[in-house]
Amino acid sequence: MTARVPQHIPERVALGGLIAIAAAMGIGRFVYTPILPFMDETLGLTKAQGGLIASANYLGYLVGALAASLIALPGGRRNWILGALALSALSTGAMGLPSSMTPFLILRFIGGVASALVLVLTIAFVLDHLKAAGRMELFAVNFSGVGLGIVMSALLISGLAALGYGWQAQWLYAGALSCMALGLAIWLTPGDIEAPQTAAASSAAPMDRALIVLIVAYGLFGFGYIITATFISAMVRSQPEIQSVEPVIWLVVGMAAIPSGLLWLWVGRRIGVGRAFSCACLAEAAGVALSVLVLNPAAILLSAVLLGGTFVGITALGLVKARDLSTGNARRDLGFMTAAFALGQIIGPTFAGYAYSIDGSFLAPSLTAAAALVLAAGLVFRDPAAAD
């Protein structure tokens, strides 16, 4: 038996969703970026190995997101969210125990599955509660969770590094921080409510052409942002000209990401969601290219602002537009969006790592990523239905 959401606590529901996403995504998924340079230095990981570990996480994200979007999961969503949060915290902390590739790959895959389950199920869970409470204006708070988690992970890792703690302790403390977030989520998250009943849509209904264009563009976006998002800390650490900003570079990304979803959804309401998607992709392309073309502190900090200030917004805009364009089964269509996005993320870090092993530079993979983002912007902008 499910309970109706109490009308006086919608703020708690929204806050619980924000904390869950911050822990699973900002920490569980993205804490790898600031820890990677320390793992490289101590373990002698190659950039190809670093990229492979990242791709294992994104493969897990693909599996988890498709499971959450397309498969009827038994039991209440609250239990799945909290269980996945616990799995994310444990797999994050456990990364500090081994020192070889196989367990790294397994743990990051598990963490990817967990983070995707939390993200997809939390968004649906919070949406249903806020609809029932008539407080839909609070839903946008969830999009700040990724940036908040990145800020928390950046402060944690830079603080531990300043105290002389290495990569193993960094992972263990990140897992402990995620456990604290789990405790808050348990306290804040109410029971399940009945989702609104809607007529079942045919999964065999053909996709609109504009939706197919958007899915392709979304996959290009996944490839385009993830190379810089994975390696920006390592890039800064390896370049003497910009090493001075290493302690704050990931913090800047997170600070810019916190308002990103709200900002770009606001832009979308004024110029059209598709046009806002294209503009954000172009801004992100500029940031990705800037990270390798101009090696000075001001340029790399601007690159971090452009990256953080767009990738959460593009994610939100893409999902909103896909929902608008869906003419058949919305869960199926969002599942294809998720698959395309995850595929781009899987390919990106591995491609960048192996490209780096050839010429010792992120220039070629980063410019390829920027080109993919420009192509994504062009595909959506040129399609009248997708651009609206």
C-alpha cells in the first residue's frame, strides 16, 4: 500500500532527490576525475588505462539506465533508490582497496549501474511526488544535484591532498561521504505514491524523424563532453603552465554546473528547447577546444566554466525535448536517448586515452570532441521540429 505525499513536505522530497543525485552522480560517478591524477602518479597508470576505467563506469551507466527506463523493477522505487545509493557508496569506497585493473574495472562498472539507477528512478520518484503536492516548480532543484556533488567531491579531494592523503584514502573518504548522504536520503525520502495512470502507448509506434535526429545529437554530446570531464584534472596536472589551478579546477566545474540546468531550461523557455540545446552545445565545444588550444590559467578556468555551465543543462534540455517529441512509448524513447548518450561516454575516454598514448597529447581527441559537439548543435538546429 502506497502513501500519498504529505502536502507540507514537498521541499523535503526535492531536497532528498537533490542529495541522492549529488551522492550518486557528483561523487559516485565524477569523483574519479580529481582522483585520477593521484592514481596515475602512484600506480603508473597510462592514459589508456585511465580511459578504460572511466569507460567501464559509463558502460555500467548504460546498463543501469536502460534497466531503470525499460524494465519493470519489482518493489517500490524508494527501496531501489536507497539500495542503489548504498551500492554506489560501497563501490566508491572499495576503489581504495585494490591496486590492479580488473577490480578497478569491476567496481567502476558496478558504480555506473548504481548511479544510473539513482538518477533515473529519483527523477521519476520526485516528479510523481511533486505533481501530487502541486509543487512542480521545485522539480528543477534536482538538476543542481550533479553540480553540488562535484563541488563536494572537489573540496574533499583537494583538502585530503593538501593534508598529504593519497588516492586510496581519497576513495575511502569519498565512500564515507556518500554514506553520509545515504543517511540524509533515508531520513528525507518519503514512501512511494501511486504514479498517475496513463493510457499505454504502443512500443511499436514509429519514431518521429526529429526524435531520431535528437538521439544522434545526444550521442554526439555524450562523446563530446566526457573526454574533458574525465581528463581535465589530469590535463592540468601534466602541464607546467597551468598546474597552479589544479586544486580548484574541478571545483570550478562543479560550481558552474549547479545553476546549469536551471539556466538552460530558462533559456529554452524563451528561444525554444532545441535552439537552447544547440547554443549550449556550441558553448561547450568552445570550452573543450579552449582547454587544449590556450595553455594559461585564465583559459583553462574559462574552459572549466563552459564545461560545467553546459553539460547538465544539455542533459536536461535533451530529455525535455525527447519527451516532447515522443509519439509512441516515452519510456522506450528516453531509453534510446540514454543508450546513445551512454555509448558516446563509453567511446570517449577510451578513444582519448589511446590517442594520448600515440602522441602524448589530448589535442586531437579534444578537438574531435569539440567537432562532435558542433555537429550535434547543427543537426538539431537544422531540423525545424527538433529546433523548436
